[in-house]
Amino acid sequence: MASHLLSLLIWLPIVGAIVVLAFGRQANTARWLSLGVALLTFVVSIPLWTGYQTAVGGLQFVEHLSWIPALKANYALGADGISVALIVLTTFTSVLVVLGSWGPIETRVSQYMAAMLALEGFLIGVFAATDALLFYVFFEGMLIPMFIIIGIWGGPRRVYATLKFFIYTFLGSIFMLVGLIYLHMKTGEFSLASFAQLSLSTKEQGWLFFAFLIAFAIKVPMWPVHTWLPDAHVEAPTGGSVILAAIMLKVGGYGFIRFSLPITPDASQEYAWVVIAMSLIAIVYIGYVALVQEDMKKLIAYSSIAHMAFVTLGLFIALALVRTHGNPAGARLAVQGAMVQMISHGFVSGAMFSCIGVLYDRLHTRQIADYGGVANVMPWFAAFMVLFAMANCGLPGTSGFVGEFMVILAAFQDSPLIALVAAFTLIIGAAYTLWLVKRVVFGEVGNDKVAKMKDLDAREWIVLGAFAIAVLALGVYPKPLTDLMEPAVQQIVQSLTLAKA
């Protein structure tokens, strides 16, 4: 079983999606089948974490099968600590998304649940693929179910939002495909390991770096190619927003780790200032944009962009620390912080969008002005939302603090000015998050509709409770996660150090 664990994790939800479509004509049948498949996938992913040998490190659970012999493209899978963490995050979040969509999705339930399961399978495939062409297939494949989810179950402007989402992300991936074809012409195969071993000229690395940058910057998304995300979030159903923020955005950061840094290290060093500048602009400017939003979903969407900027900042600060300052310890701290931030952002953003979904299910509005005094009628919900808001602010003891603090600490070793600008997010983040909480949760009951709202039901308790446990566990004791990812982080830093020599 261990030798095919990754394949099982990829194809179980995809086959499950087909089963749900075939036998889930009744809404409740579709819901229970989907929940069973999602739970089974999560259970199967647990041995991936417990069975990963951190003492050995490197790629484990490796699978290799000839796929397209003429192109030397293989069905090649493998997982290091970073992949394992992201795969488990995907399976964990998918269970909560299926459970969270139980009530809100009332039409075409089987199609919705099938799209969610298929999306889960494609995302796991992205995190497990070690063949570039296979990676690209999963990378593009995940656009289809999300396109369907937003386009069918989204809000009034869903067609505009889903087309914008698809055009942005598909256009970016074309540049990546061109880069992969060029690398294939150089090596004769699509193995990511063979790409990383290539000796490329400075000019070649420069072109490839920007091809990858466009593709992955759109996915993160980074400023200034971020404008598709708020529209997609606002129009997507709650489950779509949760999976988009918690998982899909991580594909961009993961792409930088697997492609940009190992394949184009010299160009990454030369143009690191571009990525660092884009990240700092996102942290500050996008934070101010979030501050003036009147729609709760849009506010959290912009907040998501600002917090994901810490991922790209950490990765390229690490490059500067290794190759400019000769500081591998600082670089490990930066990469580790970026990875912890990816996982934490999955929990916090998923929880915040789930909270907004709970409110929307009751009043069918996302406007902040339509609420007020929710704590008076929904005290348990208010407790959860305040907890997640504090995590979004980066409060110590929550997961939101750990990754950002590690990145800021590493950035200080490169440039105190960069660290100061990055740390400014703690002020801006607190401003827009507390402004949201003050107007929605606290104060007098806003109107008669708010006064009639009921507190959490059992299903919502489970979803928000699971997110709360994850946020607190990672915030209080991040060591299991950092230990899991440490060998992969060391390998990344070591490859950058060797490239310098």
C-alpha cells in the first residue's frame, strides 16, 4: 500500500467524484457519499505524515511509471516534508468543505460535490508530481472544477468572475508551458530533478525565471496580478472560497520552490529584488485596500493576498541570505517561516471564509453595514470569529503569528528596512480585521434580522471547531510541522548554497 499511497490519494477522490455523479441523484445520497470519500481520503493521508521518515528526508513514497515514452514523460510521484504537509492540509480542508456545503448547496448537489472531490484529487496531484508534464496536467486540470464551481453556484456576477479567474490563470500557465518545453529540449525528458541539474546560461535562466514568475505570481496571487482573486472570492460559494484560499493559492508558492529556486538559482538571485518589492507592496498597499472594503468576503480576500506575500518574501529573502550574506541558518529560518505561513494561511483563511459563510446563510448578505451586535445572538459563533480574527492579526499563540514572525526575523538579518516594512502588516492587519470584528460582532444588535439569527448548529460547530483546533495547535506547538518540513528546507538551502559555489 505504501508504494502506491500517493496514487491512491490522487485517484480516490477523482473516482469518488464519478461515483457521486453516477449514484448521487438524491441530494442527501450525494452529500453522504461525498463526505465518505473525503473522510476516507483524509484517513489515507494520515500514514503519509506518520510514515514519512524525517531522519532520511528527500522524496519518499516514490512511484514511477512510463507514461508517454516518445517524450520521456513519466507518471512520477514523490513527496518530501513540504509536499506531505500540503497534501494533508488539502485532505483535511476538503472534509470541512464538504461538511460546510451540506446545507448551503441545494441545487445540483451531486455535481457540486463531484467537482469538489475532483478538485481535491488534482490538487494532491500537483503537490505529488515529480514529472514536469504531469505537474502541468494537474496544474491545469484543477482549473476546470473551480471554473464550474464558481460559474454554476456563484453569485450574480459569477460568469464575469469565473472567466476572469480562468483567463488570468490559464494565460500565466502558458508561459510556464513554454519554459517546460524549452527545458525538455535541453534534457530530452520532463524530470524535475534533471531540470535542476542543468547548467543554464544567465540569459536562459533569466527568460525561464520570468516565465515561471508570471505563472506562479498569478497563482499566489502577487501584486499587480492579483485582481482576479477578490472577484472570484466574492462570487464563489463558501466552499469554493475556502478551497481557493486555503489550498489553491498554495500552488503558486509551491511552484517557486519546485521550479524557480532549483532550476534558475542565478536569475532568482539577480531578480530577487523584484519579488521582494512585489511582496512588500502587497503587504502594505493591499492591506490598505482591505481597510476600505465594505464587503466581508472582499476584505478577507485582500487580506489573503497580503498574508500570502509573506510566503514569497520568505523564499526570496532566503536566497539573499544564502547567496549574498552567506547565512544558511537565516535562510533556513526564512524558508521554514514561509512554509509555516502557507499552512497557517490555509487554516486561518479557510476559517474566516467559513465564518462569513455562516453569516451569509442566515441573512444572505455580505455587506458589513447589514450586521452589528452578532455576539448578542450568536455568542458561540462570535467566540470562533474573534479567535480567527486574532489569528489573522498575527496574535501570539495562534498559527498566524508563527510563520510571519519567522519571516520577519529572517528578513531583519538581510535588511532591517525590509523587516520594518514587513512588520507593518501587524498594524494594518489588526486595523482592518478589528474594524471588521467591531462592526459585525460587537455593539448593539444592528437590526431585526440580526436579532432573529440563530447560533451555530452541529455541522457548523464541527467545521469551525476543527479549524480552531488547527489554528491553536499550530500556534502553540508548531514543532511537529517544522520537524516534518526541516529536511526539505535544508535541501532547498543546501542547493542554493551549492549553486553559489
